Amino acid sequence: MKNCFIILAAGKSERFNSSIPKPYIKYKGKPIILHSIDKAVKSKLFDKIILVVNKNHKKYLNNNITKNIKVINGGLSRSESSYKAIQYIKKSKIKNVFIHDAARPNFSIKLINKILVNLKKNDCVVPALKSIDSVKIKKNKKLYNLNRKSIFLTQTPQAFKLQTLLSLKKNISETITDDSSLFILSNKKIKLINGEKDNYKITTSKDIKENLSIYYGLGFDIHRLKKGRKLFLGGVNIPFHSGLDGHSDGDVILHSIIDGLLGACRLKDIGHYFSDKKKKFKNIKSSLMLNQIIKKINSKGFHINNIDINLIAENPKVNKIRFQILKNISKLCNISLDKINLKGKTTEKLGLIGKEKAIACEVIVSVKCYD
Ligand code: ZN
């Protein structure tokens, strides 16, 4: 056989709005990267599978991903990463090399078989689609029509005879967006075969919308007001005659948000993580607690979508403190201001809250998860 499948996943995923790097986001039940690996393994066509990763993303690799493959560190650009992988195999007995972008998880095993058959008589085989859109090109500020019949949108995996690719890589230092560009720059023949419509590149989070789930969580909290304590609401110190009593700073808004988040992600409740029996949490700032919980839910693939808050207090009046609080929550939760709302509610002077002896809060949050 002597075939090698190289998967490039070393990019920084800058166009992808997520705290988890794109290759490791779950898509159709598993990390994007694993789709390519599994298909390469299942095809039984490859003696070696190499995954090129960004060294800062190594914490996302686990045994599930790495069991059948060799992992190497990529470079600063796509061309540098593929160069490193090629260098790694240049002294091996590999004859044919496939280079594939991890961001295209939907290719079929049939496609790699077809590519390999075509590689027998060619040095470079590339799957491509004809453009269905009309294409214009701008030159010197003027637009020109291009004949769309002669436009090809190239995909990966692209396959090469290793020795030809090595010789071209040596001679060309230009930065290229894919390896077949080397063949064009050197006037060498590329065999185009029909690509697959489903083999699109996942570029932004919108591309995996179909797998996006939304979950909701409810939070509630109440604390007594006590003279001589500072009042914290939404992590902001608000001038007031009393502050909220509690093991921590008693911030009812942040506690409700934490419980809402834990609820939405099915991760128990605030007391499970910050027991009021534990000395180390005495007088802890609630913003630190929230920070810890956000890290936890992010690590499980959940991201905050929106937050709606009811603050139930006779005083202070929400109108005067709303913006400060929303701004701080937006910073703490790393979501934009237009995803958070704060409403004020009194209890018509009834009960402990009405007599300014307590403040309560209820929150509903939604979180998104790609699963
Ligand atoms: Zn509380």
C-alpha cells in the first residue's frame, strides 16, 4: 500500500466563535477531527495516519483521538504544517500522500478510493466542484465576468505522489493555501475529479448550526440584608444602607446566574461546588465563583446564550444601577450586553423584602452546546 493520510488541524480557528478550538468541537456526536481520522482508519487504505496539531491545543487530545495515529506539531501557516508532515515521512517507504483539512469532516470513503485510483496515473489528484454561482473578478477597480463553467472550487483530501510533492515543496517558498497550488505554480498537471457537495469546509459556528442544542436553566436566591456589610449585586458594589449577609458576599444575582447555568448544564447546584460549611469559601467574591462555574461549563462544551434577571427588592431601584450591573455581567460571562436583561420588581412593601430586610433574585439562562 504505502499510503499516508495527513490531517491538518493546526490553525488558530480565528473565524470560529468558540472557546474550544474548531477541530475539537463536537459535530454529529464526536469531535470534528475524529470524523476524518475514523474514515481514514475505516477505509483500510493507509499505512500511516498523521495528525498535525497546534501545540497549544494539545490538552484537547485524548486517547480516543490519538489511538490509531501519529501526532506532530504544526507550524505557523498551513503550508508550514503540511511541510512538517511531509518532512516527517520523507525517509519512509510512503509513496502516496493524502493531505486533508480537518475542517472538512463530511467526505466519503468512496471519495478517497476514487482519488487513490486516479493517483495511479497522475501525480496530483484533487476533488473539485463546479461553481453554481456566477463569478466576477475585480481588476483595477473594474469588474469582469468569469465563465463559471471554467471555475473549479477545490476541496480536500488532495493526493500526491510523495516524491513529486517533496521536490516541488523544496523549490517553492511562496505561502500557498493548499498543496495542489504547488503544481499550478510549477506548471504541472493536476487531475481534477468530482468533489462532493457535502464535503464543505466548516468555517464559522453557523456551519454546524444543525447540531446546536439549546438548554434552559432556572436560578433563584435570597439573602438577608445586614447593617455594616457592603452590598454586591451582579458583582458591583452598590452604595446602600446594608449589605447581603451570607457565607460569601451574598450576591443574589450572581448566585442565581450560577444556579441557572448549573441547571441548564445538568451539573447539580451552587452548594455542591461552594459549600457554606467550608472555611475556604468564607467571604469569597461571587464573581470568582461565577468564573469557576463558567470555566466548568465551557470545558463540557456549553456556552452562555442569554440571561434574563428579575431582581426582587424594595430598594435600591434597578433603573439607577441597571447599566453598571449589566456591563459587569457582560464582562464576567464574556457575552455581549444585548444578551442580558435586568428587570426590577418590588413586593409592594410586603414581607421581609418589602421592609428592606432581604433581597431576592430569579434568573433564567439559556446555554448552547454543539452535540
Ligand atoms: Zn446566595
